[in-house]
Amino acid sequence: MTEPEVSVPAVMRNYHEVLRNDLSKVLNPLAEAGDMAGFSTAWKAYTGAIAVHAAMEDGVEGAGGGSAAMLDHYFDGAAGAAVFKEEHVHEHAMQAAVTGAIPRGADALRAAFAAYRVMAEAHLKHEEDIMMPLVARLPAPKAPLFASWCLTAGIAHGGFEHFVTHGVQSLAAWGSAKNTPIGATRVFLHSLKTICTPTQWRQYLPLARNAAPPEIWAGVLAEVPSLESTPEMTA
């Protein structure tokens, strides 16, 4: 069979859909219901995942430089990596405010989370508006670029196994704005596999498989059976 063309940048772009799912479909209902224990657990999962994603954007010293620096490198500073790093500093401060509100009760949590959600969703859109047109202009092959600039940073940050598991669980449950759960999960994992080395993919494949319900995994494999084989670095 002919598999769908891989979208290499989806390892970054589809994670925005994961974060949006968290904000709107998981965390907001828990905050509105005043479910402090449920929110605390989901918030820990969200902040752990977004920290890895942010490292893949900002870079990690001694590892990959991150997607924003990659785009600045290829397009003469057009991405404005320093601006997005500053936005992340502000976002981390507002995350801390949400964390600090949890022990203070439901009303404090609702207020802190509502403010954070507005800022976080605006930040995601800002990144997409600036970065996605530049990503489309990157030279081929794209997979080695995302592997060296982004994947290495995420792994070096730590918690990459959680990043993979959380992303698959979210996309398999909620899908994305444009894709069904099967489609969204397939697009993300096809991209991840493509930028991984064979050794890395052997590590992350079981995590991805176990994070998806059996019917979702079967649907993903029906479209991209090569997920169960050795990855190749392709554009």
C-alpha cells in the first residue's frame, strides 16, 4: 500500500493540538467543576509535556538549538527566537501562578487558570502565525533538521517519554481541529518516527502503542504500517 506523505513539522505543530486539548477539553472542565484533585493531576501532566515542547522550541544548551533558532538560522532572524523565549518566561510565571492557586481553592484556581489559558492559547497562535510559513520554506530534507534542532533538545531536557505518551493519549482521545483521533495520532507519530533514529524509535514505539486504545492503534497502523518497522530519515 501507499502510505500518506509524512508531515515532518507535525512533531511540533500537532503538539499544539495536544496542548489545546489539555486547556479546553481536560483542564477547563476540571477547573469549572472545582475538582481540585483531578485538576492537580491533569495539570502536572500538562506542565510536564509543555516543558519538553518548549525546550524543543527554545533549545537546550549542549543539544539542539530549537525550532525558533533553526528558523532564524535559515531565514535571517525572521522567526524572532528571542521574542518567543521571552513569551515562554511569561508563560512559566503564569503556570506557577496556577500551581500556587490550587491549594487556595476553586475560585482562586478558576481565576488563575482562566488568565493562563487566554495567554497560552494566544501564544500558540502567535507561534503558528510566525513559524509555520517559514517552516514551509525550509530546505529538504526536513527530517534531519527537526531531528538535530528539535528532537535532540527535547530528549536532552528530560521527560521525553512522558511527552510521547501524553501526546498520543490526547490525540487518540480528542483528535485535533482538523483530524479525527486516528488521523491526528497518525500524523504525529508518522512525523516522530521519521525524525527518530532506529534506536530511538525502538524506545518510543512501545510507549506510543500502549498510550493509544487498541482500536485507535489499529486504525493508525492501517494507514501507516511502517510505524512497526525501522524508521528512515526522509523528508
